Amino acid sequence: MFNKYQGGLAAAAVLLGAPLADAANTFTVSTKSTLAPHLAGFSSSSDPTAPTTNAALKVVVPVQAGNDQTFSEVLVDTGSAILWVGAMQAYEPGPNTQDINETFSVGYGVGGVNGTAYKDRVTIGGATVDSQIIGSAGYMYGFTLEKPIDGIVGLGPSGSNYGEVSGQNTTPTFVENLVSEGTIDEPVYGIYVGPLSDDAESVGEITFGGVDESKISGDIAWFNQTSSLHWNFNATSFKWGNLTSDADAPLYAVTDTGVLPIGIPFDQFYDMLDMISGATLDESSLLSGNIIFPGNTTADLPPLEIGLGDLLFNITADQYTVPTSLYSSLNITDDGNTHTWVGSGGPEALTLGQKFLEQAYSAYDLNNKLVGFAYLA
């Protein structure tokens, strides 16, 4: 979640016809994309009754654990690898809870949490792990844009949660435990992020143990993971109108469901600002740092063209600009300008957050250290 990008090796992409979807044991779990009410300013309060005035997009899934409890607003985050709950509804040890006398502490780019670690039976959709390390939130700060949330299910790479549970080097993720307990055959999962709809809610899904072929058109392009901590890989190209990434330089990329914008390479980001007269940076809304275009240029904006191996994703202007119906929720003043989901990904780097993932299917292979993408059906 909002992790700093780390570069890696040369790009390597392989096209496969989604054979992992044929695994004998798979579980598909519904997720919800929703506008999340939150406090207008940065806050360390964990009071779920605090007044709310604004919103930001989040992807959540219900998690069952503790004393027959359902934590309904658990954020899906491929940028971290710890499962914790209890930010709104206090976690209560139940009949399957084991006290392991350990604590947990996780820092994110948008906040942090610490508390007591347990082992417990945890269910997400139809997938159950009988012995999962789960954090019970004792103190939480930040997460201003995401509130209310009741926890985070981290789906990051194996071994990427080093030192986050006391007494442990690293701990198995929910996906790894599904494999070790024989619930699924392979540590693979696929994610479809439902696009934000007019009623500010839509349905997506996670498939544990494979991918959902019904969501995919054509082949999956698989890329070598280039960092042990995050789902980093090397992309192929970026283009916006006449602006293109350097074909002779690597184009680093990271994908993360816990990130909202599409981050584009630093040079092309600022070239956009220079190219369009009157373009500015957002400095006052919840999309601070993103590009704002003058209203009279909207019809002429080209697509963001993102090349991943042999796949070319065209993110059209209506997909990377913010609907005016969401302005008040995001603290955007309706000034006649066009606000966007486009930010800076860093030098020669792309950040493929939720607004990109609404237009692509993503897949993750923990054993082979691969991240994949496919066109949506």
C-alpha cells in the first residue's frame, strides 16, 4: 500500500492461456469497490463514530474470525502481507483462537497499526485457514482516506512481512496457508477490481488457487517479480499522445490494489503539464499531486497507452478523469476544470493502482515469483 518503488531486472514476459484456472481446488470470493467515508484531516483516532465528510475508493472483503465475528470492511492490499482486523469492531478471541504471546506492528505509507498477534481460524468467502496468524488492532493511526476500515488482508509476496510479527522472521500469508493446509493446490490468485459505478459501489472478486477464466480475454502475460517485497516488474512501454517512455531504458512498474491512482513516469508526467496550457497539479483535494487539465481540453485528451509485454492497455480519457459526480466526495471544487486519477510514478516508473486494475485482470504466482495481466473479457 503506497510503497516506494524498487527497481529490478530486465523485462521478461511469457504469454500463457491461463492454465492455472484449471486447478482442482479454487475459491472465488466477492470483493466490493466502494467510496469510503473518512475524516477530512489526518487523524490518529480509531473511533468509528467520528463525523465523516468525504470519501475515497477502496476495495474490501468480509473476513470471519475471532468469536464468531465478521469483519466486513477489510481492505484488500497486494502491497502488504499481514492479515489484521479490529479497527472498528474489537477482535475477541474465540473457540479456535490460540494465544501465541506475540505482537505485530505494520507501517504503511498511509498509516500504521500494532497490537496482539494470535493464531485463529480465518475464513474469506468459501476459503478457510485453520491456523492463520492474525493481528488484533490495539493502536492505529492514519488511514484517513480509507476509513472506515476494519483491517487489512495483505496479499503481498512470500517473505515480504519480515519482522512484522514479534518472535518471527516472516509469517505465511493467507494464500500460503491455504496451500499448506491442502485447501488449494497452488499459491496463485487472481484479482478483478470492479469499476466504480454511479451508485459508488461495485463488485469484484479474488480467486484463490488459480484465475477466473470467465473474466479474461486471450492470454495472461506473466512477468518476473523484480523485488522480494512488492509486486514489482518491468513494463514495456508508456505513451500519451506524442509523449513516450525511453525505449532504451528500463520501465519499472509496480501493481498494488491498495493504491488509487495511475502513476506515470516522472518525465512524461511533467511533460504533460508543459504540453497542455493551463494544466496544473491538484494541491487541495484528496487527489493532491494529480494532474488537473483545463475543462476545454477534455475532448482532445489522448489515452494512456501502457504496454505490458505483447499486451497494450488503452486507458481512455473518460477512464482516467474523475466524474463530476464524485467531486464533492473527494473534496474537489467544481471549477470547470478536469481532474484526473493520474499522478507521478517516479523516474522511469509506473504505478498500476486501482484505476488501472479496473481495466485489467491481474494474477499473482507466489512460488514462481510472477505477476501477470490479461485483457478483461
